Amino acid sequence: MYSAVRTHDYDYPESEMDERESLYFDTISLAESEAAAAAAAHRKSISQSRNTIYHSAVDLAGDEGGGLGGRLRLGGGANAEHAALAWQPGYRQSTALEHLNGGGGGGGSGDHTDAAIAAQMIALQNGRNHLPTGIGVTGDGGQGGGDDETYRRFDDGKRSVDFVLAYNGETQLEEHRRKCEIFEANLQREGLQLEHNKVQRVHFIKIHAPTEVLYRYAEILKIKVPLKPIPGQDQIFAESAHEFKTCLSRMCKSLFSSVQLNTALFPEREPRIHLEFSRNYLELYDTEHPNFLDASTRYSIINFILQRQHFVEGEETADNLGIEKLVQDGVYTCAYTLHDKDDRDRLLKEWANISKWKNLQPLDQIKDYFGAKVALYFAWLGFYTQMLIPISVFGVLCFLYGFITWSSDPISRDICNDNGTIMCPQCDRSCDYWRLNETCTSSKFNYLIDNNMTVVFAFSMAIWAVVYLEFWKRYSAGLVHRWGLTGFTHHVEHPRPQYLAKISRSKRLAGKAYEQDQTGKRTVLDPDVPFWSIKFLPNFTSYSIMILFICISVIAIAGIIIYRMAQRASHSILGSENSMTFKVMILPMTAGIIDLIVISLLDIMYSSLAVKLTNYEYCRTQTEYDESLTIKNYVFQFVNYYSSLFYIAFLKGKFVGYPAKYNRVLGFRQEECNPGGCLMELCMQLVIIMAGKQAVNAIVEMLIPYLMRTFKELSYRHGWYKSHQDQRLVPYNQFTEDYNLLPAQNNSLYVEYLEMVVQFGFITLFSLAFPLAPLLALLNNVIEVRLDAIKMLRFLRRPVGMRARDIGVWHNIMTVVTRIAVASSAMIIAFSTNLIPKIVYAASMGDPELNNYLNFTLAVFNTKDFQVQPLLGGSQHVNETVCRYTEFRNSPDDPHPYKRPMIYWKILTGRLAFIVIYQNIITMLQGILRWAVPDVSGRLLKRIKRENFLLREHIIEYEKRHAMKLVQTELNGHPKSDGELRQRNNETVIRSRDDATSFV
């Protein structure tokens, strides 16, 4: 619906403006040329323009007139209706989350009509001929938000905006302005094209990279791009496709057709051979292929340029270069790439959508949008989630086995049927004697996780972990090859600007960091940094502080253990300390919750410190930096999250002593396990920490960004902002929209990887204590994939794409955890379950039915031998002379009372023998699996070799043809001798072979 803006002077004095109109004016910052002195005139003008647009769009459809000469088009249907509602009393401006979800009063893109119209007014007041439209308001040829030709382009409507720099135009210091001028001039010398946008308080610099710049730096960075079809490649692709299109895979694809991608939105791409970009072979590349210098590659090239430009004239040192340094110093507020509306909407609909939880991920499109590093994370998370399915099913079956055979457990049956066994008090003074049958319920629950299937499940978990890691390497190799990243290593990476700056500040390396020519121009060098004289001290300091925090974490866990001991030694406010509910449920749960709080606090404290420690080190490349940061963080998190579980599994109840001589810590008796063992408490602690950590992460990742955005929206709506600098920018194009999003950090994936790898540790190290742990991880990960996608597409700015060929050091960490899990499972089975005592009892006593096994595990104690007599008061057990406790010791009547009997040493020998045998068998099987499953499939290796051969021959033929053309040209123009021509031809062929050293 077209309409001409009227120029009628409505009688609408400034004093009668309502709060909504005042808010519109206050939230729009005028350019510097329109100073505050003209505020009243602008306020009245905006009021009149709003009335004009309302009448033109609603009442005067199709009426053409003069006025301001600009034409507006409000989108039809819901957009026009929403535009009309925006002017009615009681209209509620929708929130940012409603904008993102397409909700809110108007529905769809019409929610943005208010802000867009306000931006139109500013454009009109600034005298701009072209009106930026954006969301909810379109130009003459647009159909909705984002279709305007300048929405994410330069004002000419042709050049795309590849990168954006933002700075505060109203409060910029003169020193900062000078740095900006030098920096931007250097960018233009590199060939980048810049355009300024100064409509609002925050000024923007739009950056476009021409094709020549992309080509030049693609060659410098050795970026691989797809080639045009080569004769003979179809045969290679057809034969190698057999690996992925076997009868079994086709059958599975038909069975699971509902989880397949929508091929209309995400078509399957034809395979191509990739070659490192070279301008000499420009004719060979397929410039129309989606992988040819895609958006993520373009952004990474521009970011590489931005990181290496100086901003101080005459002092071009490593300490004054790079956009990160400028942002850190406050010269620019931020630098970011832009989201693409069409691609983002498609990904939001088909990928970042909870309702699509069962669908496969469009990994190729994710790679094009975010880069290979982010795409590999989502590929790994999806693969890990799929691999959890079989082990989760098996865990459920093991758990069901415990339910089915519940009544056949002789230990719980004897405990529940026992009426006469009196157990010794569990603390010195305040605790009373208690009956064994009070633990009937807990013993039955303990059997669910401590039964004949426990060893089978632990064995299956150990094999599953190795199969998962080996098959991931195999799967990722195919992905990396498809994306043209085979052979990419961190040695290709350039040094970090921060690393070069650190070298330039070093007194020992100052003379090696630069080279000065005769004109006085300095060239930044990358000298070798010796380890012992320079790197050792920062590394030693960094890891020493890491060990200090590990000690703090261990002390915190020890404090929680002492808290549990003190609770048992005193009257608890949580309930009667003599009740089984308190002993078995309340005390472990409260301790677990406190443990989770302490873990979370230490995690927050150390995470920020680890970044500072890593910055102190000499990390040459970004990969080295990320790996150093990852190792320091994970080692700490390993101790922080798992130490309490290791305590329950290996230490609790193992060194208690006996009633006549208890082993004490700070005067408190050590904790004892229940008659059924400590496995039940280990299960409870695992569930609390694992589920609690996932809940905390979900809150941090999703709820906090949502609350921050909601609070900002309320602040904008009600005028709660403290200063003019806190005002919101009107989002009338892509770069102003993305400015209001949260920044994407370079190590933003670290948090996501850490969360999943810690979860992997939970299920491999301790899941035999809770067979449903893989199922909980599976349910969490199904949602986690979509939540991470939503976060990256809706709440964060678009990250700069980075190349990667694997998930980095995280794979090595999981390999180490898998090996530790073998020893952990062996020790938990040996010392925390009843497997070995049952086997030794059945062999020694000739009782395979275990009818008297419970009595066999309980020692007898004479109450007159107590070190500290309990204060029983009016207890019914005042006259007890004998009580039982869980230990293997002689009776009071034995010639060696309370000493270890021979059966104890037999059981200990059996436990140690089981650990050695179990660990060696599992390690041997894991080694066989690693050998049997190669990192790269044989078909893929064969394909790579054939592609390399085919590519070399193709380039040689191209060089020959090129050489012949040169020969013909020279013969026609400047004849040469036959010897010279042959020499020129040979040199060309040799050069072609030298250039073709790294292809696919």
C-alpha cells in the first residue's frame, strides 16, 4: 500500500505528547550536526510526522501528494494492522524476545514497526534521500524486513557489509579519533572499502572486502577452495560413495526418513576436489560453489586483516596493532560480523528449534554460516548424542533387571526379615543403637545398582567409550575432507598479535622482534622464544596457581566431609539423627547440594583467573592458546567436580576402624557406609551433581541472557537507563540489530565443550553407580544441541569463522578420561560393591545361595569395650551387651579380639586380583579396538591418494596448455630459438609440480 506523506500541520502541541511519544524521542540519538538546541523543534516534527504517517497508511491508501517527497510502504496484512495499532492508546511495545520469536502483538515481522518508523523519522530529519527500512517497513520492491537493498549493504545497494566497527560518536576523544583515522587509512591501503554511518549515537563503519582482497589473502592463508569438475573425478566419487551408501545405510535411511533434513531447504551438495587457492589457477576454481570463499571464510580473512593493522603512526610496533587492542582500549566499542537474515531464518526454523529435536543437523550449512570450528562442535555433539542411544538402552535394561530380580536378593531379604540384630551407634554420644531392619528400603534400592549386571554394565561402558572415540575420529575425517580441510594444521596459523606484542615488550627479545630497513621502516618478526630462559617462568607460575586452586577445591571438599561428620556427631536441625531417613537420604542430599554450590562458586572464580594466567604465557597461535587454556581449566574442573565422588567411591567407610578404636579426623569419627555399601550414596551424589550442573549451565546459558535482554527492554520502555550512553539503538538495519546482541568470544565454545566433556567423565567414571546416567545425558544433549543453536543465532553476534580439522585437545582429554575410567570402575567394583565378598564367601563357606552372607559381613562387639559410652537416657537399648557393625573382624571371645581374620585377607587379595585382571583385560580389548578401527577409513585414504594423483595430472596439463599459449604468443610476436622454447616449457612444468604439493 503506497501513500504520500502529507504536510498538514496538525494542531498537536508539544505539551500534549504522551509518554510513548516522549520515549520515542528520547531513545533516538540525533547526529552531531543536530544538536540539543534543536530538540524542541525535532520533538514537534516527529509528533507531526507520526500523525502524518498514520493517516497516510490507514486512511489515505493510494493518495499521492508532495510533502517530504519520500514514499513509505508499510507491509501489507498484519504489518499494516500492527502499524495502525502502534498509534492507539494502550498499545504495548513488544519485547526483544518477542521480536526474535516472531511473537508479540502484531505477529511476525510487524513487531518492529515502531522502531522502524522512528528510524524513518530520523532519516527524514537528517535529510536523507533513501529511507532505511529494515524490519517491518520495506522499500518499493521489498516484501518485509530485511529485503531492503541497503539492509545489510552499502548505500549504493550493491556492496555487501562484511564487517562492522562501532564507536561512540558523541564522546570520542581526540586521541581515539586520531587512532581511528590511522587504522581506517591502513585498512583502505589493504584494499578494504569503508563507509560511515552516523545516524545515531553510536557510529558505524561498514567494511566490504572486494574480490581482489579476498583472492590475495586466500592465497596467503592457504585456504582450500573447490575446483570445477575434473575428468575422472566422478568415478572416484561413485566408488567411494559405497562406504556411505551401503544396503544397511539405505535401509536405515528409509526407516528413519522422519529425521532426515528437508532437502528443499538443505540440498545435498555434490562432492568436489579442493585445492589451496592460487591466483595462477583462477580458471580452475568453481566460483559458483557454496564452499568457494563462503561467508565464514570472507569474515575470517577480514578479521585477519583487522588484527594486523597499526593505529599509531611512526611507532609501528607489535604493541599498537590490531582491532582487539583498539576495542580493549575503548577506541572502538566492538567489531563484529553480521547475521544473514535469510540463512538465519532458515536455520532457526529447521535447526535451532526444539520441535526439530529428532532431526539431523545441516552441518554443511552450519559450516558455511559459522565456520568449520563451530560446525565441528555441533557435529561432535550430535555424534556423541547419537552414540549415547545404545548405551542408554543397555543401562535401562540393567536397571530393569534390578527391578525384575528385586525379590531374589538374599541381602535385602535377610535385612527386611531380620528382627533381632542390633547395630552399634553411628556416633559417640548422641546416637542410639538401631535395628538392622530399619535399612530395609535402602538395601532394596541399593540392589538396583549393585547386582550381577553391574560388572557387565561397567565392561560395556569401557568398550563403548573407546568405540565412540574411534568412530568419531573416523566420522570427522570424512567431514573435514568434505569441507576441504584435510591437511590443515595449526602450523599454518599465523602468530597471534598479542604474542607478537608480548615479544616486543620483552627485553631479551627486543632486538629480535623487529628488523629495520634503510628507510627506517620496521618489520615485525617471529623470533624463536627459548623455553627455559623465557617461557618456563610464566608456565611454572600459571600451573602453580592452578595447583593452588586445586588444593583449595580439595580443602572445600574436606570441609564438606567434616560437616557430614559433625552432623552425625550432634543433634541435627534437619531431623532426628537416629532416623534412617536422615542417615540415608537427608544428610547425603544436603551435603550434595552444598557440594554443588561450592563447586559452582570455585568454577566461576577459576574460569576468569585461567584466562589471565594463559594471557601471561607465550602462546604463539590461537590453537596453542586455546589448548593451554583448556588444559588448565579441565584439570581444575576434574578435581572440582569429581573429588567428592572419588571420596565416596574409594575412601568413605574404608578406614573407619571399629567401636573400640575408631579412626578420627579432627576429633570426629569417620563416616560409615550402610550395611548394603556406599554405592547408593555414590548414586545420589552423582545424580545431584550431574543434574544440578546441567541445570546451572542451562540457567547461565539461556535464562541469564534472556533476563538481561528483558531487563534492557523494560529499561528502554520505562526510561530506567542511567545515562544517554545506555540508550538503545533503533534497529533499522542488520548492523544496528546485531549491535544490541551479546558479543561472541573467541573461546566461546570452551564452555560448551567443557560442559559436555565433564558430562562424559560422569558417565564413564561413575555411571556403574547409576545405570540411568547415560539416559539423563542423552535427554540433556538432545535439548542442548538446540539450545546452543538458539543461543548462537538469537542471542550472540555472529562469530568469526575459524578453520579446524578436529575438536583439538578435547579428544585427548576424553582419551585420558577413558583410561582413568577403567581403573576407576575396577576399584569401585572391587571396594564399593559386594561382588568380591560374595564370591569369596561362596567359595570358602560352600553356600552358593548366600543364605548366611549377611551375618558373615557383620562383626560382633561387646558394648563394655566402647571408648566413649553413648548417652542413652530413656532408650530401650540401655541394657544391650552386644551390637553388630559392618566389618570383617574377630569376635570379643577370640584369642585375638577385634583383629583381622584370615577371610579378610582372602577378600582383599581377591579385590586386588580383580583390579589387575579387569584392568588388563579391558585395556587389551581397548587396544585391539583402537588398532582395528583406523582414524581414517581405508576407502577415504584411497580416495585422497587418487584425488591427489588426478589433481597433479590436471594441473600439469593446465600448465602445458598455458605454456603452449605463451609459446604461440611469442612466436607470433617475438620468435625465440628452439632451445629457449624448450627450456621455458620445462621450467613451467617444474614450477607446476612444485606448486602442487598440497591439494586435498
